[in-house]
Amino acid sequence: AWCHATWDQTEGEERTAHLTLFNEQGEVAARIESLKVKKLNRAALRQIAGAGPQRLLHQLEWRPSRLPAMNKTANRWMVVSLDHDGAHAQAAALMSSLEQHGQHAVKVTLSQQLQEAELSERSSKIAGGQSQHWDRLLDFFVEAVAGPCDGIVWLLDKDDDVGHSLHADDTEHLCSSLLALLTALSQRDVKHLPRGLQMITRGAVSVSANGEGEVVDARQSQYWGLARVVGAEMPALGCRLIDGDGDVSSLVDVLMNDTQENQIAIRDGRIAVARLVPLKPTGDSRQEFKLGADGSYLITGGLGMLGRQAALWLARRGAKHV
């Protein structure tokens, strides 16, 4: 939705505004006339938020959720996977389920050793890291399927059942392929996918309380970092992260859903969504944080002022390896 606002009063402690809300088609969805807003001082904000540094601490929490009804509109999909037996099996099962729901799905296999793109109506193979291969594929897709791609499902899920798990080469190939696709879409001025860019992992997040009972796969988790950046940088593409458990039926229910949730976990047919909630410290919050001179301390994203200050704070308290 879009909002257009105009001020009646542009100065003073109290102001009045008129708001008009538009849907994606540019039609007026709602109007709010003479909305009054009042400046709130910082003391009041601190009182609302609470006192002390603890109010700044938050954590990610997974909460049960129910999705709205599935959108059964027929669309054109690409199902992207690596070139190994396990990925082929996953893609085939997913495509079959999508087609049972009236969707048209085309398989796209990413190969590292390929000079020319191999294109066909049902299954294509490309060198994923080459944007020109994506250009040829997108052109061919329009001709073969009689229309542009509506949604892309990117299979990042490991498949231990068939003896293949993602390793470093796969990770680099998947990431470079995604960047090449985004480059090709950007050059074509494709800013919106009706069914979105949906990234599928397995074991990337722990949904249970306190992380008990679930083992997180770090190699799967790294894709969430990349996809979150894509979602922030190119929001109109509708990038959605789905951490599944191998249940294809539940996965398709999510893929074909128009929910605005973009971080979803599937466990035993149940849906959980990510929420940022205040962290409630346990024990004595005044206990001093102890550093060990023989320990190593990692600061992530520490290239700005906050990172430098954190490094100085650690060094002054005895940390020798930061």
C-alpha cells in the first residue's frame, strides 16, 4: 500500500494532517481526514520504553501462526536447484505438487561446468553464475510458457537422505547464481514478482523455545543473511525465507499464500513466524561481564563507529584477540 499525506499545520506542538491510502493498483483504499498528532518529549518516551540499557535488548522469537487461505490463481513458476540427485528429487516432488494445484512449473538446474545454456520447455540447465545465461533463460521462458515468470522457488535445502550435503563449492555457486539472477532482473527493470522470490532452507533456524531440541546448520543459516539483504534492497521482489522440514505439501501451502510474512518456519505441518521481542534478562543483570585474555572475541558488522567502540571496550578489559 502507498500513503500520500498533506499537512494543514507545519509548525507547533500539535499538527493536523490528511492521509490518503492507495492499494497496489493505485486505487484509493481509505482516507483519514484531520488526523491530529502531538509532539512527544523524550522524557515521556523513556518512561514508556522503560529505564536502563535492558530496554534496548531484543531477541528473535518464533511464534505459532495460521496463514490465510491459499491463493489458487494459476501462475508460472521457476524451481531452481543444484545439479545432483537429491536436488533433482526435491525439485521434481515440488513441481508435481504445484502442478496438482493448477500451477505451471519449469525446472532450472544450476551447473558449474556449462558453456552454453541448455533450454527446454520443462527443464533447463544453465551456468548460474553467468547473467547472460539468465538473460537467455528469461527470454526463452516468455516464449515457451507464453508469459513472464511470476514466481521463483530457490531450493537451498540440504538433502542428507541421498548422501549429499551442501559444501563450500555449492554455497559459492548458489550465492553467485542468485546475484547473477538479480543482475539480470534489474537490467530488465523487473521490480516485482507476483509470487515472489522464495528461498527454501532446512535446519537454518531453531524454532523451539531456547533453541532446545533442534540443531541449527550454519551453512543453511548463512543463506538467511543473504536473503534478508535481498529483501531489504529489493523489497518489491517479495523475497521470502522458508525453513522447511521436508514436507512438500506444507511447503506448497506457504508458497501459494499471499501472507505478508517473509520469515516462516514449517515444523510437522505447523507454521511459525519470526517476531522481534524484548529480551528479558535472567539472573543478576548487574553481574560484571568477565573477559579472558586467552579468549577470542568476534564483532560482526563492526566497520563503523559502534564496532570500533566495542573493540576498544573489549581491549580495555583485557581482551587480546578481537
